[in-house]
Amino acid sequence: MIRNIGRDKWKHFFVGIVMGMVLQSCGWFLFPNNTVLSTVAAFIVVVIISYGFELFSKYTGKGHYELNDAIASAIGGVSGMGILLMIQLNTSV
């Protein structure tokens, strides 16, 4: 199953991990005392950025529009957010 995923999708996934980590960190900075709000805000921004780049490609003709790229980025973003969220919850206990 993992072998069937294209190389391009893996790139989007790994970039999504970094994006999720950065946005989760920004959420902690903006909402230091509210983990739920920072996580929800980061998730919304991850989805907007992931799909926004695909829409940009579709309407400008630069690149190619593929919904699976946005899905791979969003999954990577959630994974990156989860990594930092586990670190945050383990250090705050």
C-alpha cells in the first residue's frame, strides 16, 4: 500500500509535517494558555494553506491542480502538529 503512493505525494507529506510544526509553534506563541485553541487554529491554517496552493495552481495555471496533493499536505501537517503536541503535553505534566 505504501509503495503505491507517488513520490510527489511524499514530498507534500514531509513539507506538511514541517508546516504543521511551525504553525503549532505559532499557535503556542499566540495562545500560550489554551492548547485546544492553538491546535484548532493551527489545523484550520494547515487546511487553508494546503488547499489554497492547489487552488492557486488551478486558477493561475502555474503547476497542476491535484486534490491528493492537498490531502497529503494536510495529513503531514496534522502529523507535525501531533508530534509537537505530544512533546508539549509530556513536558507540561
